[in-house]
Amino acid sequence: MARVLRNGSWQSLPARLLVPGDVIRVRAGDIVPADAKIITNEEVEVDQSALTGGESMPVAKKRGGDVMYSGSIVRRGGEATAVVVRTGGLNTYFGRTVQLVQTARPKLHMEEIISRVVSALLIMVSILVIVMFPLTYFYLHSLMFLADYVLPLAIMLVVFAVPVALPAMFTVTMAVGAQEMARRGALITKLSAVEDAASMTVLCADKTGTLTYNRLTVTHVVPMKGYSEDDVLLYGALASQEANQDPIDLPS
């Protein structure tokens, strides 16, 4: 739902009914219903972790060109009035981000292996065909024999050089691997994940809990000189606001 200025009065309408040009009002805790530009002299802090890959620090948005993106959450700053600039699936920043995630497909290691195997087979067949034609003509001196027997054989070799069943074989192998991983308690959503994990040497992860429960905890406190651990925890709790549900404030 979104608070919209329609017909001179503020109304609560479903976000899907918003159109560019609508004036909306957002406040702390609201999910921004569409891409909107702030038009009043107010400043809010917006959590864009859903768009930026999990970064929990809010971003300040104010009048002068800043756009609050659809799907982001208003964390601090009170309230702000904004005008809708983009709505719909692929028009908003959130929609374009989702589309990029869906269409992004890196080349798999398995595809590289299949490509190398097919290339090696084609090279061997090409060399064989190139040698076969002159040798046959040298011994038989018959163009008719080349056209009737050698040419069909050469075409057959080229066709056989492409292993049609090779991708199916790799798919079956990865399915068996995914089944074995499921027995060990790991849920595989894509068959290629088994092959990707097998070829992995270094795993890089950020600090925001994208690969964990996304719950930050305080495990050790290093106070400055003159303060104790209890002082640090107390000041951290006093500086936090439980209502904002900020991931960094919650551990305090």
C-alpha cells in the first residue's frame, strides 16, 4: 500500500495503481512503492540492501535529484514527500536489477571442457579428411570413386566428430552428484552448482551475512583505555534505536 495524493486528498492505495506523476508520502519503516524523487526539503535514509547485494548501511536521500528506488526501505529521517518517476516491472531500478540477475550467465567450466573436446575431435577429423582425399586419388586415380565413396565418408566423419550425447552425459553426471549432495544435507537448486563448487579454489564473501543467516552478533569487545566492555555495550545500546531494526544496531 502507498499513501498517494489523489483528487486533492491523501489516500491509501495499492502500489500497483501508482503512475508516473503521482505524489506519495513515505516515512520510516515504509517500503518505497515505486521509483520516486523527493520534492520537499526533507531528508530520509533508505536501506537499498535488496538492490546493492546486501550492504546494510542506509543511504541518505534528499531534494535535488536523489531518487528513492522501488523496493528499498525507509530507515530514518522522519517523512518525505516524493513524486513518482518510474513504475512497472522493467522500468524501475529494482526491475532492471532483477532482469540483469536473471540474464547474467557466466560460462560454465563444463562448457569449456565440452568445447575443448569437440575442438580436438574436429581437428583430428579435419586432418584425416585432408589426408584422405589426396591419398585416395593418388592410389586409385578416380574422381568418381572420390565422389561416390570418399566424400560421403568424410561427411559422416565430420558429423560423428560432434558428440551429441556428451551434454546429456554431463547432465546425468551432475544430477547424480546433486542427489549425493542432497543425502549429505545440501540442497542444490541448479545442477551447475555441483560442477562450480568442485572447481572452486577461492570463495570471496562480503561482511553483511549474504551467505549466512544475516544476523550480526557481538562476539568480542575491545574497549579503549579508561572504559570497560560493559561501558561499550551500554553506549552502543543507547545509541541504537530498536524501532528502526537496523542490522548493525540490533546486536547492541
